[in-house]
Amino acid sequence: MLLVHPVNEGIKILPVLLISFFVGSQSGNHFWSVGLLAVVVVFAILRWFTTSYRIGPVHVQLRTGVLQKKVLSIPRNRIRSVDVEANVLHRVLGLSILRIGTGQQAGRGEAFELNALDTSLVPALREDLLQRVSGQIPTTDGTSSAPADSGVEIAHWQFSWVRFAPFSITGIVTIAAAVGVLFQYGLGQTLAKSSVVSNSIDSAERFGIAMFVVVALMALLVVSSVFACVRYLLTYANLTVTDQGRTMHVSHGLLRTRQSTLDRKRLRGTSLSEPLLLRAAGGARLDAIMTGVSAEKKESSLLLPQAPRAEALRMMTTVLGEAGLHGSADRPLLQHGPAARRRRYTRAVLPLLVIAAGLGVAQYVGAPIPVLAWIALGVLFVAAFGLAHDRFRGLGHAVLPGWLITRHGSLDRTRHSLEAAGIIGWTVRQTFFQRRAGVATIVAATPAGVGHYEVIDIPIENAWAMIDAVTPGAGDVWLQRT
């Protein structure tokens, strides 16, 4: 256990260690590097000795600090999630990292994290922390009772799912992050002066800029796809979702493992994400809408990563069926009418019409407008019409007994299934152009997930009727006025 903290602290200040080693090598005095390394090791060991935790009947406390003591106390009834992680070093040493979430954004130094716990102690500790969540009753000696069974596995990761990884931006983001690190440490200028860059410039001059751009884009596509597949494999391999009755247990990761426990009492629905590229490949991603779990932390509410759409729909139907939404969760939605369709096409085509008018005026007064510009504008018109058509196809909602289902978007389409019991307020919003079109956007406020979910461009005469159908009595006053 003592090995973990020095290694972690050493990684945090790795640039400083490298600089001290370089300075020591140039001066012939290695005291700088050895002394700094000794300080890091001693400080990390002191951190381990001064860190302790206590699980009481009402509060969970964490004591930390070498020079400045700090006690972090969390009421047990505020615990919303318990996540367990283990990187390569932790797994080799048989250790784990346990994090307690309260559903609020924790500042620096405010996160409740138990690092380097014995892995064999983690399951019992997690069950003890989730006693109030899962409804377990502690035994007379103060220890938590073991779960009655290990649960039923409702989802299991397949290696073939890796094919969906390239249909996302994770590969490009990884490359951009790597380039940023290179420039941050001053290696960007060295790379710019290397023979690789100079040869690339010579090739561009030899074969032409257009051909060079095409080859560069193809190379970027291949490299980003490889990075996306590797990241997907490392992050989501061996994923399993186990239904334990009162909770769902999600575990995934190849080198760095992560385990999350989701309380069914706090489950308020699901979000099915289908971005354009992933949708074209027949894939989707499924996340849980949980009360007290921030939606920005996608891994804390993950049910399925990029996977076949049929598998995501099966998983969504299973999860929502246990939550009370019976039947297929992928039922057809009610479209929002001709006014919503006109808004989709108007917003997609109008900017291009303005650009076309500007080009026409410029050409009329004698400005040279290349033919390629008109060709590109025509391609954009076709793409805009296709995007508007797809956006309208993806727009809709459904009201079921105790549930609201809403879907919108094209480039980033999402279908939200929200339990009516989790909705705490409604807002009917109309912009100037929405009032002219006779439509409105309904916002359902909830303490779960992202905090609000929208039904976009619904006919205004149906807005309060829909609200009253989801939560009876919430819209009857406004129905009478309208």
C-alpha cells in the first residue's frame, strides 16, 4: 500500500523530476534529482500514515492532511453512488480506489476518495455504505449483512462492439490532446523542424495541395480510428451489468477497471444517444437518468457504451420495464406537425439563401466568383435539406402512463425516457419566431440527469394538455384559460 502514494505523487510532478534530473546531469551534481525524489517519497508516505476513515451510523468521515489537517464528513443519507476504480498498479498490488458521490460537484480537495484499499475489503465496504440505499439491515454486531444473491447479468460486452468506436470523435480528441502535450513541453517546435514536416511540405509541392489534403485527411481518419478503438477497448472491455434487485452493478475496463452501483430507487429513466455517424453504423449508447448523479460524469451513469442499436434497445426495455414502463421502450413517437417541419427547413436553408444572395450581388457588380464556390453552395443546399428532413424525423414525443418520452436532434440525436414521478416543475417557453409559428418548447425540470429535458416545437394548443397528461393537475388551470 505504501508504494502507491509515492508513485502517484511522482507522476504528478514528473516534469519537475525530469528537469531536476537534467540539471543534475549537466552540473554533475545529482543531489537535485535524488533530493527531490526523497522529499516526494517521504511526503507521500506521511500522507498515507495521516489518512484514515470512519463509517459511523450517521456520518462517514475522512481525515487527511500532513501539514494542514482536514476532516471531510458526509451524512450517510446523502450518499448517491459508490464507485470503485483500480489502475494497473493498484491491480498488481491487489488494491482499489473507492469514491463516494453525493450528487453535487465537489471542489478540489472535497472529493471523498479512499485510495489504496485492500480489494478484498471493498465489496463489504461498498455494501455497508449503501445500506440506506439498498435497504439492507445491519446485523447485531454492526457489520453489514451479505447480499442474498449475486444478481442476474442483463448485459455483457462483446468484442465485436469495437467496430463502433471509430464513429465518434474520441480518436480526434486523443490526437489533439497528444499534440497539445507536445507543444506544452516545447516539443512542438522540434517537431516542426523535423524531417517529417519538411518532407510533407515537399510532397505537397510535388503532388499538389488538393491531393496532399486528401491524403492527410485519410491518414488522420485512419489514425483517429485506431486511437478510438484502442481507447474503447481499454475503457469498456469486460463490461457487465448485473441486476441485483434494488441496485444495478456496472463494471468495465481492461487495464483500469471501474465499478459503479446504481440505486433503482433513484432511477428516473434512460437516455439513448444516437449521434449521426454512430446511427449510420447501426449503433447507440445508453445512460441512466439518476437522481443525485451528475450527468456530466458519463461514466457514473453508464449502462452501455457504443453498442448495436438492437442491444441498446433491449437493455433500455429491460431497465425501464423494471422501473414500471411495460412493453417495448422503442415505441413510435407523436410527430409535431407542419409548423415544426417548416422551422426545420427554414433554419437549415435560410442562411444558405443569404450567402447565395450575397454571392449573386457580388458577381453582378463584377466581383470574380469562382465556379467552385457555386458548386460548394449547391452541395451545402443538398446537405441542408437532408439535415432538415432528418431533424424532423427525429423530433417527437410520447406520453405513457407515468412516463414522458422525448426525442430531438440529428447530428446528436437523443431519446429521453423520463419518469413522471421525477418531474418537479414545468416551463412552457416561446421565442418570437416560435410565437409566429404557433409552437412552443416544454421544459420538464427534474433533479436527475442534466436537470431538465425538453419537448421542442410542440403545437402551442397541445402544450398544456401534454403537461396535464404527464402530471395530472399541473396544467388544468392554464387549459381553462386557453
